[in-house]
Amino acid sequence: MLATAARVADAFKVRFTPHVVTARQAGRAIGEEALDRPSEVITLGAQRTRRTAHLSFARTTRFLLDHPPLRAP
């Protein structure tokens, strides 16, 4: 999955810095990482090989849409 993300970033001529974090709540961890780093875009990807992976992805996406990691100017 990281290799695919690197190819997409390269196609758009943007810098790609992979960072893997282990957390109990993926959405919250992704949002915190985006705030801690100079992030402009969050890109999510998932493999739909198992039903549980699909449900986990949907929950993470929903959390990030409901709680966007934005800082007020």
C-alpha cells in the first residue's frame, strides 16, 4: 500500500513521507499526526480483502470526516 501511495505522490509531483503509527483509534491517530506534521492532504487507502478491513476503513474515514484535523487561523 505504501508503494502505491508513493507512486501516486510521484505522479502529482508532491513529496511523500510514509510514517507508520500503531494506535487503538486509527482516525484519531491520523488526525493527530496531520496536526503534528506540516500536512496539507490526508490520503487514505484500503485493501478490501476481508469484511472487517472494509468496516475498519469506513469507521476511520467517517471519524476523519466528522472530526477534521484543522487548526483555526
